[in-house]
Amino acid sequence: MLEWLKTILGDAYTDDIDKKVSDEIGKGFVSRADFNAANEAKKTLEGQIAERDKQIKSFEKLAGDNEQLKTQLSQAQEANKTAKAELTVN
């Protein structure tokens, strides 16, 4: 029951109005629990990306003149950029 709605509508409140409002609210909003779960997942992914950034920087130091390692590093950097872009879109 939406107690706040009963307070606003007073005697005009009905269970049918409560149900209709609840149904419409559900269409445009997510529950707090779903939002918090998605937010935690986002934080976890951001942490993983930060860890990959650190790994890539350590690869850069080790690369020296090794052309193959530089190529792999470049590919890893591109994959990381793509992952970051997808994260910011979501």
C-alpha cells in the first residue's frame, strides 16, 4: 500500500487507485534494491578496469624494444578503451 498516496488523497483513496499508481510507477522506475545492485556491479567493473590500467602500465615498462610485446600492449589498450566506453554508456 502506498501510504503517502492515502495521505494525499484522503477520502478519495481507493485500492484500485493504489494499484494503478503502483503499476505505473513500476514502468518508469527501478526498485532501490535493483539500482543498488547495478551500482555495485558498476563499481566492481570500474575497479577491474583500473586494475587492467595498472597492468598495462607495467607492460609498458617491460616492453622495451620488443615489437611483439608492444603490439600486444596496444591491443590490450584498445580493448580497455572499448570496455571503458561501454561502461560509460551503460
